[in-house]
Amino acid sequence: MILVTGVNGLIGSTVIREFARQEYPVRGLVRNRAKAQALETLPGVEMVEGDMLHPETLGRALDGVDRVLLISSPDLQMVETQCTFIDAAKQAGVRHITKLSGVTTSLDSPFLFSRMHAEISRHLERSGLAWTFLRPSQFMTEYLREVPTIVAERAFFLPFEDAKLTPVDLEDVAKAAFALLTTAGHESKTYMISGPEALSMTEVAEQISLATGSTVRYVNISVEERNRIQLAAGIPAYVADALDVQSRLRQKGNGEEVVHLETHTALGIRPTPFASFARRHAADFLGTSEWGRAQKERKHPLGLRDLPSA
Ligand SMILES: NC(=O)c1ccc[n+]([C@@H]2O[C@H](COP(=O)([O-])OP(=O)(O)OC[C@H]3O[C@@H](n4cnc5c(N)ncnc54)[C@H](OP(=O)(O)O)[C@@H]3O)[C@@H](O)[C@H]2O)c1
């Protein structure tokens, strides 16, 4: 049995849909089953409740599980959550954990979440379990956070200057996760995965303009201004501060501008260009989809848990 954690979230839910599309049985771990109804009705999907911070709640979820895809929220508890889960999984007889982190994962990183992912990765490597690391670049869905101002002002406001990023489609990451969990030979290997192009924010704006048939501008703002906007949007101060650090690293060039297609190539996945993602979400960017219409009332970029699925 394969268990995927964090499946009420963005990437976890996309992975579960990929298993269902491939008609491959999978179990998902959620804290709240009521929120997972749409996923639970998919073919071959079993949903089990449990809290990764509380091993005593994980008995049913881990019963008979051989392999796990480890995902949880980027929050202050992430290290404790995932390390507690790794220990519980080992105790329950799990053999192999594939951990989802990010391209910039490093113990030396000034960016909080890159450091946290590295600490968890080190714990997994030392656990004695078989491990694989899946390290995606920025998710393309990050640009959906900017929908409120794109709809209201046909512009989005970020402090990345002329930095280039290589956003990846969640569906490509989900395909990679599916392949890593269902085929052999990935023990002790790291898989970096990005989108096929390095794009400046002006180029991202051009792609959204082309997809929607309506001009969208990128407006560069200061890191301090972005911090004020994030706080006003209700994003916790520690996340806003971490994102400031990330913005400054991006301005200098922190490796996120490097295209990584080696995982697509190794696993036989066709890379999705940003233009396809933008066309798929054109109605969201125009504010004409149900989700897009709901964002019209908002004045700020969206918080961490407000996005539609991939
Ligand atoms: N955003 C990016 O561009 C990007 C790029 C590369 C990597 N990443 C990494 O991708 C990972 C996942 O991101 P995401 O956007 O999918 O996150 P997300 O939407 O917040 O989903 C995470 C899920 O984990 C669950 N979870 C958290 N704590 C839990 C616990 N104690 N027990 C059980 N479940 C728990 C949450 O459950 P509830 O629904 O109950 O809250 C949520 O459904 C993060 O580690 C992030 O650092 C993100």
C-alpha cells in the first residue's frame, strides 16, 4: 500500500488525482475527512484521518503501508510534523519514504523553509529507511495568488526585479511523484524538477496576457512594500518575513533560475510550459470562472490556503 500525506493541500490533492487517473490504488492521510469528500469519491482512493504530530492517531493510516509520499504545510511546525511522522512510519514498518521539498533545500540557506526541508531530509537520511527526494521549483499556481490585482488592475506587484524563475506545473510534479512511488530503483536519489523555461516576471505577465487576450503588467515593488501587502492579506508575520528573505535571494540569483528537466526526461514526462498553465487558468486570471469571480472582492494577493487546484 502507498500512503500520500497532506492530500487536502495543493500538491497532495494533485498527486491523489494522478493516482486515480492511472487507476492505481492509494491511501491519503487527512486531518479532516469532511474536507476530502471530492477526492474520496475518486476510483481507488481510500482516505484515512490522522494527525502527523500525534503518532497515536496514525495506526490505521500506516497499517500495511510500504511506501509514503511525505508532504505537509510550510509552517513553523513543519520539522516537528514531518520528523514525528518519519519516526512513526518506521515504527509501523514502512520501508521507503519519498520526501517532497524544494529546489533550494539546504541547511545553509537563509530562507526558513529551505532550511526546514533540509533538516527533515537529514532526519530521513539518518532514519535507516529507504529515501528519495523530490525537489520542485516554484509552483505555477503561485501566480494565482495575484489574481485579485490581476482582475482589478490588470497588474501584479512583486519585488523580484528582473530575476528569472522556472515555475513548474503541479501536474508535472504529481506525475513525477506517481512514477517515483510506483516504480523501482529510486532509493537514495534526488530528483529536481522545474518548468521548461526561465521567465522574468515581465515574461510571466506576457504569457498571462497572451492566454487571456488582455494585457497584464508586472509592476516591481520594494520588498518592504510586499511585506506590508502580505501582512494586510493576513499572512503570518514569520511567513511574510521568510518571503522577504526569499525575494532578496531571488534578486541576487539563488539557483531558482536554473531549468531542471532531468526528472521529466528520466521519468518520461512531457514538460508543461507556463503558456499551457495560463491557458488552463485563463478564466481564473480574467475573473470569469466561479473561483475567479469570488476573488474580485479581495484587494490583496491570496493567502497560503486560498488557491484552486492545479
Ligand atoms: N508553493 C511553492 O511554490 C512550493 C514549491 C516547492 C515546494 N513547496 C513545498 O510543498 C509542500 C506542500 O505545499 P502545499 O502548497 O501543497 O501545502 P498545503 O496546501 O498547505 O498542504 C499541506 C497539507 O498538509 C496537511 N498537514 C499539515 N500538518 C499536518 C498534520 N500535522 N497532520 C496531517 N496533515 C497535515 C494540511 O492539512 P489541513 O488541510 O488539515 O491543514 C494540508 O492539507 C510544502 O512543504 C512546501 O514547502 C512549495
